[in-house]
Amino acid sequence: MTGFITHFSASRAVDAGALCRRVLLCLCLSLVVALPAHTARADSGISITSASLQLQDERYVVNANCSIALNSALEDVLQKGVPLYFLAEFELVKPRWYWAYRQMASWFDSSVRQEYRLSYNALTRKYRLARGQLQQNFSTLAQALAAMGTIRNWSVLEAGLLTKGRQYEGRLRLQLNVAQLPKPFQVNVIGSSEWDLASDWKTVSVVGAGAD
């Protein structure tokens, strides 16, 4: 009887070992299959290719070109009817004159942000890009992203706030605003690299044209 129990236990151990090997093999195969899809979308992200800060009609305006590419996870969420929000931010940074930076810090914190809402309508098969009251429809996602990445004449501050002849520096960033997602999504995206979509800060400089 003891021999039978020993043989039975050994057989169970062999079966368990074989099962573990099969599971491990399946996991490896699934990773290999998924790898090309992940690699193909490695170019997703946001980058600011050019940016400038210029004086126009007594105000400083930002012009910029951004390259935007969504990964497959974000595209899937968009296709399922969940809108994505993006936030463009401009800040005046302290170059040399700390007192000037302190004077304008609170004004900038509340005023120089621009939000975009990107959505997809399954009935019309159109992508909609909204910025404030302005709304545009596009046939393809690429067209909508290109429009969002083309920032033109964005008014960020009055000319009189910068002292004439002094050199100032600003910086610009565009990022996915996960804080605007539905609450269940916000819980799931914490710490997820798939939702970490933001450009680096792009520095721009300008010479003040305000009062002496």
C-alpha cells in the first residue's frame, strides 16, 4: 500500500510539473505574439517641434507645432466613446529678474492654459476637436491630432507686463489631462505608462516691449 501511495504521489508531482511547464510556455508565446504590436506603437507620444513667443497687437502670442501620436490603448478608449482631454500650458519662467517673475506668477497660474476635447462619434464616424466654443470635425484621427498640434496666435499675456528691452523666457507643454477622465478611468490609469502622454517643456524667449 505504501508503494502505491508513493507511486501515486510521484505521478501527481510529475503531472503538476508538466502543467506548470505548459502554462509557462503559453505565457511566453503570448508575450511573443504581443511584442510586435507594442513595438509598432513605440513612437506614440507628444513632442513640440517648434515654438515661438511674439508680440502681436499689444499682446504676446504663442505659435507652436506639436507632433501627437496616440497608443493603441488610447485609440481604443476613444473609439468606445470616451473623450480625451489635452491641456496646453504656458509659463513665464525666471530668467534673470526674480522680482518680475514674482509679480506675474499668480496671473500666469490662472490664465495661460488651453484645453482641448477630442471625441469620436460612431454614428457619423467623425472625430471632433473642441477648444472653448470652437468645434471642428475630421474624417480621420490623424487630421484631428494635426489640428490640435498646430497652435496659432494663442494670446498669453499683455505687452505692458514685460519691461521694454529685457530678455524673458517662457516655456510651453502639451499633455493628456487624465484629471478630466471619468472617475473609474482615473483609478485605473494611476501609474500606467499607457496614459502618461506629455511633451517635454519647450523653452521660448522674447525681448520685452512694454514700458521702460
